[in-house]
Amino acid sequence: MEYEFPSELMYLQTHEWIRIEDKIATIGITDFAQHQLGDIVYVELPEIGTTIDKGSNVAEIESVKAVGELIMPLSGKIIEINTALAGKPESVNSSPYGTGWIVKIEINNKSEIEDLLTVEAYKEVVEAEKK
């Protein structure tokens, strides 16, 4: 199966993607992750204004097969949540990099960006897991 990996994004080994624009980061799960989970039926979103540390669980993603976690790729404050997911959680499946985004944060520590994976490095993670 071919997965989509937009090259302008950064990634985590735990299958989150990050789009960084100035001090704002949009975060979701990758195409590979949504395929692994299967049909998503519910996304538990955090509260706006919450400050969350890098590496913390920020949201739960429930599918017909399993419950996954959205791991925070960077420390920051939640400034927006994708409220459309309450009525259409399947957007995470149909458009993981578009309408299926999960949270937006204001980045607290820009130096943490150095720890993120490039698209090439993330593809290697996925290849290793597919074996």
C-alpha cells in the first residue's frame, strides 16, 4: 500500500505530523497511522488554553479496532481544536493532512523542532514497521 507523506511537514516516530507556521503548529496523525487504526469513530479533544509538554498524550483517537493517542510533538499551548471532528471523526481517515487535523498549538520552545523527523526519516520508520 502506498501512503501519503507530504514533504513540507515534519513527523514523529509515533506517527504524528506537524505543520509549522511561525509560532503556530498544526498537528494530526499520519496517513500510515489512520490506516493502522482503521475507521475512526471518535476523537477526544483537549481543552483550548491547556499547556501540554512535548511527549504527552494530547488526544485520544478511537477506531473500530483500537484506541490511539495523539502524542504532543512540541511543548505548547492549545490555541485551537478541530471541533468538526465531533460530528465527522472520519475526516481523520479521509483527509489526515487536511480537514482531519486535530489541534493547533502556540509553540513554547522552538529548539524542540530540531528533534522532529524529516519526511525521509519518517518514511524509514514506516518501512521498518511494515516488515
